Amino acid sequence: MLKVCQIAFYLYVDFREQKDDSWNGLKAKLLGDMQLLNGLRTFDITKVKPDMSKKAKAGIKDLKKSLDGKEGAELFKELKNKSLAGAGLFKWANATDKYYDIFRMVEPKKKLAEKMQSDKEAAEA
């Protein structure tokens, strides 16, 4: 479960400031957070930076490799057999990483659309 916690740590805690991803560091910064569940529920995707996602992706790849390349439901079932809480944390981290990839593509287009809308309104005035 160390790998699962590290993956979540890379996304949830800015690891550039908190470099200790050892078990003791994870217990203190991630698992020791009394507001962790609420923080995961209300997580702000704009806080994720490209290097945080890159590190999480590498962790996800390593985890899948260590579990014989299992994917999807099979991977979740394997993790769930080891730890229900760990499986849930992995599910959050994996979904957040995928969401970040989409966010990274959509956000510039959203800003462009807003700029174009304001340019249109200015031209019509």
C-alpha cells in the first residue's frame, strides 16, 4: 500500500515542498491529515502541476507492473483484497490524474472561448 499512498501523495500534497515520500513522511503529511477525506472530496484540480501528474503517472505504471500488469476492475479487485482504504485512495488518485489530463486540454480552450466572447461583446458595443 506504500505505492498507493505515494501516488495519492504526489497529487494531493505538493511533493516539491514535501519531498519525504517514505512511509513515515506519508503517515505524517497524508495519512495524518485529519481532514483528508474532506480534502479528497473537495480537491481543487488547479493545484496539480505537470510534474506532480508525471510523478503520479510513473507511480501508477509501477504499481500496475508490480501487480502483473492488471488494469481496471481487475486491478481494483486486487488492491481491494489487500486494503479497502488503499483501493479507494488509488481509485481517487487514478481518477484525479485522468481528470487532470482532460483539464489540461480543456482549460486553455475555455480561456480562449472567454476571450473570444469578450472580444465579440466589445465589437458589438
